[in-house]
Amino acid sequence: MFPSRATFAGIPAVILMVAQADAQVTIDVSKITCDQYLTQRITHTRTVNVWLAGFYAGRQNNPVVDVQAVERNGNKLSRFCETHRDMPLMDAIGAAK
């Protein structure tokens, strides 16, 4: 008896799911320092910027993402962090405003 086409079609999906499960990482953003943010030792700055935008939008119950504002705020945060490398990122956000 030969396996059906559906069986063969499902194999790549299973492989992808297993690969993605191994790659999953969690990050405690409250523990990221400005230096880690700037040097991208934890993850890419763009990933953190998007997460931060969603975090603060969620606090305001705002479902809209302003992509240009994410870029502007990320640039502002990066400039502030350049001179405050030891500061926790979440503290820097409030101070950079």
C-alpha cells in the first residue's frame, strides 16, 4: 500500500513546525540594557522597536501602527542610548521623550 499524496504534502509542514519550535526564544524586555539594544546582542533593534510600539499601543487600546512613528521613536531611543549605555531600555524610553 502506498502513502497518499496528503501524507507527502504534510511532511514539509511537520518539518517546518519542528524547526520553528526549536527556534522559539523568549526575551524579557525589562532586562535589556541600552548597550544590548544598540549592539543587537539580544535581538534586532527593529524587532524591539516594533514590540515596544505594540506594547504602548496596547496600553492605550490603540490598534493602529504608525510605521513612521516607530522609526522616529526608534531613532530617538538609539540616540539617547548612545550616551546612557548602562540604563535599562524601559527606563530609557521614558527619559528619552
